[in-house]
Amino acid sequence: MNLAQMPTLADFGQDVWWIVAIKILGAFVFGLVMTLLGVWFERRVVARMQTRPGPNRAGPLGLLQTLADGIKMAFKEDIRPRGADPVIYFIAPAISAVAALTALSVIPFGPMVSIFGQQTPLQVTDVEVALLVILAVSALSVYGVVLGGWASGSPYPLLGGMRAAAQMVSYEISLGLAVVSVFILAGTASTSEIVAQQAQNQQWGFGDATVTVPGWYVVLLLPSFVIFFISGVGETNRAPFDLPEAESELVAGFMTEYSSLKFALFMLSEYIHMVVASAVMVTLFFGGWRAPWPITAFWEGANEGWWPLLWFLIKVTLALFVFVWLRGTLPRLRYDQFMALGWKVLIPLALVWIVLLGAVRIWQEADLTTTQSLYVAGGVVVALLLVIALWPARREQPAPNLEEELASRAEGSFPVPPLDLEVPPSPRAAREVAGKREAARDAVDTIEGEAEDDPREGGESRG
């Protein structure tokens, strides 16, 4: 590829105002169109997995079904609960939608292109801390969810909003830690420069030995990619991590009291978040807009002009397919399992991986010989084995029986069901059942005693 077509930070901020307006409008249209097609795509793919046709009436292959649903939703009656806060109830859906669309401003869609004779990067803008901009904007969407649940004036949306806040904040941490590893390897937080760093194969030297690895960071940072993907699914509230909605538990969660266009904005923001997560994943780990190796091997111009936009769209579509695949395959996790996965598994793994990656980078710059490098690697392996061997084993505590559990509760406390959903009978219900059985025995004894005293039982008549 011609290096002149690789955008740098100096190429941004030089466009005339109408070029900037065109690129902003293009990013906005991209988000909306990908949402419309994403809903149709999800319905068709899940229907295919479940051996049914899916949408197939409105337009060819049902392509207009999502548009028809959007028009129908816009003309539905807009109902606001009597106890809702009128201002925040109206603003909350807009916060989620605007935060989701803003993240597209720093996503590189392609190299330098010509728009009406003007050379410009196929990206709205870029800064030295573009990755932090994406994280900050995605964190703002939490406010829309929480405020929407609080402003509805109902306990069920409030519960859904609080669960959403805990979930999104928790997985934001592991998501940020996965991005830190990309920053360490690339040496920059600019999205356009991260794509440029993945253009060439990486040379990793360990003493006198040199190892050549492919440039895409999904190969070099596979643990970071796995952590980023799982955290992205939790951040976007997609199945199996769609606890904020939880239709079977909280009656649609934080958006229970929303209808018409406000509900459509929440739905729009969810799918735009999924598109943004896929676009960021492609940018950080799959070479961004660059064509994959089989294409570049026989076509030198694959990464020039407007062709990279096609490769970018194909990669994003494949990432969206994985999101849909998860929804059609996995059941919803229990909330405590989901939070334990984030705090006890993903965050510690991300921290350990960052430490190891930093140690490898320092090791490379230390200019050690091969023998010294082997000694260092052996010491690291021995240290890890010692940590694993000395790690305290978790001992399962025996579960208390029902009598011990009832005796440990305070007087007058309400019985709380255990997490395994094997709900024991309450003391009051047990007493009621025992009382009914005792009353039934007394009734039977009374009837039997009356029958023994009846003179007709002895064959006598009242004649």
C-alpha cells in the first residue's frame, strides 16, 4: 500500500467544514443503517438456527420488516407514568443513543480517500487518546440506563437500572484493562495509528533469537482479545449477559415503563453499542480496515481507495454474527455467577496478563543473550508453578440442614430462599400443615368414637 494513503494525526483537523459535515453525517447514517440491518440480520440468523423462516413478508427477504416495526413504534401511544420525573424520563433514552453514536467518531473506516476532490481520512476525527474517548463515551451510556430506571417512578425499572449499573461498571474495568495491553504493544492510543501498527509483521527478539509473528493483535494479544470480547458482550447487555433487561425476571428491566419513540431509542442504543463494540474489536485486534492476508497476497491495491471500507464492513458483520450466535446458543446467566465472572475471573486475568506483557517488553529492551533469556524464562515458570502449588485450596463448607438454618435466624426474620432455588417451607407454613393434620386426626378419632357408641352398631333397633 502507498504510505501516502496511511492517515496520521497530522491529517486530522485540516478539512473544510463541509467535508467534516459529510463525515459526521456518514457516521450517523452508518450507525442507523447498521442498526436496521442488524435487527433484520439477528432475526434471520436466529430463525435459521431454530429451523423457522423468520421475517419474510415485508420486502425482499423481509428486509423492510425492521423499517415497518420502526414506523409502527413511532406511531404508538406515548405513555408516561404518573410518578415519573418528566425531564429525566425524557432525557434518559437520548443519553444512551447519543453516547452510542458519539463513539463512532474516532473509528477509522478506511485510509486517505478523495471526497469531491478533497483528500481526507475516512474517519471523523482522531486524537492521541482516542481509546480513552471510546471508554469514556461508553461509560456515559450507564447514566441513560440508570436514570431511565430511576425516573420511571416504579420499583421494577429501578431494580433493572441498578443491576445494569453494577454490570456495566464492573465489565468496564476488564474492558479497559484489555485495551491497556493494546496500548502497551502499539505505544499509542490513537485508533488510526493502531491500525497502521498492524500493517506489518512484528519482529520479537529474545536475546539472539528473533521471532516473526503476524501483525494483527489478535495473534499477539489473544488473552486480551478474549477478555475484551467477553467484557464487550457484558457491556452491551447482550445474551447471555442481558441481565439489565431480564424479561423473565424484571418485566423488561429498566425500560419497563417506556413506550413509543423513547423505547425505540433504548433499543437503538443497544444495537448501536453492539455495532460500536464490533468496530472497536476489529480496529484493535483484526487490523481495522485493512484486507486480510489472502487478498493482499495477490492484489496490491486491496488497501487503497474505497475498498478498505468493504473489508471493514465484512469484519464488523462477522463480529455481529458472533453476537447473534451467542444469543441463539447460550442461556442467560444467573446474576451472582455473572458478577463473579467479571470480578473474580476477568479482572484478575487481565491484571496478570498486563504484568506479563510489560515484563516481556522490558525483557526485549534489556539486550540479554539467549542463555540469559532462558534463565529468566525458567525462573518465571518456576515462580508460577510455586504460586499454583502454594495457592490455598478452597474447601467446601457442608451445607447446614433445615433445623440449623432455622435456628440461626433472628426471631421474627423473614425466611430467605437459598441461591439454588430449593426453597424450604417456612416455619409458619410447616405449623399450619401440622395443625391441619392434627385436626384431621382428631376428626377421624371423633367419628370412630361416635360410631362405637351408636346402639345400632350392636344390632338393636329403636322400634
